[in-house]
Amino acid sequence: MQPKLPSIQECPVGRAVETVGEWWSILILRDALQGSTRFDEFERNLGIAPNILSRRLAHLTKTGMFVRRRYQERPPRCEYVLTDKARDFFPVIATLLAWGNKHLAPKGESILLADRNDLRPLDPVVVDAAERQPITLANAVVVAGPAASRLMRRRLTLLKAMNPDLAPAGD
């Protein structure tokens, strides 16, 4: 386990990566969001070693992404049921899928996200809930929230890429 720096503990991105940033975890969540719930399903679909799968499922359960539920008594077997917290991760998976198709599919898209009713391909974008406008690097800035520490406030003022007033001309 990596030591936790205060700037990572306080940052929502740092906390998210600590919860789901290990690549097996993201693939397990991807499969769970598509209906997988059982250890053997994850093992078979992902080709993951059982010891690694056990550790990742334990971590995802401990961090509140899954709830273990017994589905068989003899021998005892549990399934991993998505929590609301895990279901809220779906837009991240959808965005990763779209980004991967755009930048990492030289032979074309092998998987598309589609509308459940008419199978029309969907093109996920991140939008502001109030204005319904796409959130882009050009129109967004990171600012300190009400719970930000002094250290976090200082760090945020120094971020040149997200603070146009500090960015050198021509960037």
C-alpha cells in the first residue's frame, strides 16, 4: 500500500484512484455493471488469477463498491452485488469506453455503448447538470471547495493548467 500524502487524501481524484484505480478493479466493476456477480464469472471472463481476484473483490467490498451476499450454503458461496456507490461509477466506465474507442482503437471500435431501447450508438460526454453544456478543459477550472485545507487552497492556486491567469502565454 502506498503512503497517503495529505494532498492525495484530500483530493477527490486521489481518493477515487485509491478506491478503483487499480486496473483489475476497474475491469471487475465493468463486468459487474454488465451483470457479473459471482467469483467464477469474474475469474472466467477476465482471466484473472484467483488470489488477485480475491484481493480486489475484498478491497472493493471494504470500500463500499460491493456487498457480499450468500447465494448457496453448501458449499458456502457468495455473490458480489453492486452498491449505489458502484452504480454511480458507470459514467466513468462509459467515458473510458468512449475515450478508448477514440484514441486506442486503430482497427476500429470493437465495443459500442448503445441505447437500451433502439441500440442507437451513444456518444458519452460529461455535462454540467445545471446548464446541460459539455464540461471541457477550455471551460472548467478547479477551485477550492468549502472543506479545502490551507495546503489544498495553496496547491490549487499554483495549478497553471487549470488557472488561465497563471499559464504562460501561448499554452
